[in-house]
Amino acid sequence: MFAVTSGWASEHRTELFGFLLGFLVGDAGKYYPEYETRARHYMKSAIATNMACNEGNARLLRYVQMALDSIGIGSHRIASRNVLRWNSEASNLITWMLSVCLGLKRGERTSRNRTVMPWIGSCPKEFVVAFLQGVAESDGYVSKTRNIVEIASVPNADFFYRLIHMLRFTARKYAIRRPTRIRTSLEAAAEIPLFNPLILCYRQTTLMQRHGRLKSLPPSPSFYPTMKILITRISIGV
């Protein structure tokens, strides 16, 4: 679906993991089942996602599946007529991601509880961008009438605001004291990029149409190895 190889997925495993964490803060963290195990082990958790049934969300969940595959967790689509349902295997690793990486306590959900992620400030830019993409693909919105992109989150809007500024882009938060959403320009959203150009869901296409740059989308990642070979051949005169 994404015209990438297993080698690409292995090379970009860090970004895939960052995206998966962002998706856990977004749609996947609002509800997830937990399964009791022996006391000396982590409680197992699973990702259970219900989304509107459309092509863009189907591509998004396929990308999530690739991210889960990269860390050895299986997932599958569940048959449903009107809703796109996607569940993962129950895993101690998902519990570790929720409790250690996101800082959530048992029973907490991202719809009402803030994440605690001080460690992300020392991460490379690529990881932070991938994380924000996972969030934006869940809770992002591109205005069709105004030149803005928003991410809505009652508990984590201020956190997303700080991450965007950490990347040296400008964002605003509303309301000021207890923000429930952050807003940035089309130009900033396209340059970050706030939506994953590989998934190419409706948010990304709307952004590029609004920004007037639909024809300048980055090529598929499978393009880059080919380009590298061509440049090498030219440099050695082959």
C-alpha cells in the first residue's frame, strides 16, 4: 500500500515507534483494554481503535499496523459494516509504552489525563515530528475556510504547543490558561510536516490543496534508494 520495503521499515523503526506513541496519545489512548496477569509482570494492554470507515482512515490504520509489526506486535481489522475497527494483540510492551513512555497511571486515558513525557525534549527532531504526526492524524483538523490547522486535546494541548515551538515553529493555544486546542498556520503544518505524507490521508490532501502545493508532495520513500544509486553512478561516470 505504501510502496516501501521491509528494509525501509527496519531503517525507520524509530520514527514508526514515535508515530505509534503519538497515535496512542490520540485515538488509541482514549480507550484500551487491559488484561490481568501474574503480579510480578506488567498487566497486558491492547490497542482497540474505532474510526469512521473511509479510505484515509484505512491507510492510517495500515500504517499503524506497520508500526506495530516493527516492534513485533500483531494487529488485525475486525469486520464491521459502518465502523473501521482495528485491534492489536495484548502485550506487556503496550503497557510499558502507556505507563513508562506516556507516563499514564493504571486506569488513566488520554481523553482526560495528561501525558508525562519529559524525556522527549532530548529526542531527535525526526522522532518528535513522527510523534506529532501520530497525534495530528488522530486529532488534527485542517480548516477548509481559514488558513489554519488545529489539534484538539483537553489534557495535552499545552504539551503539543511546546513541542511545535521546540521544532522552531509558531503555534497558538486556545484558551490561554487552560488550552483545549492548538493552532498553527498552513505553512508551518506543511513544513513540519504535521501530517504524514506517506499515509496521504484526507487531512494531508486537504492541507496541500489549501496550501496550493498538492503537486509538490515528497516522493515515496522507495524513491530515495533509487535516487541514491543514480547519483552514485553519475559521480563515478557509469
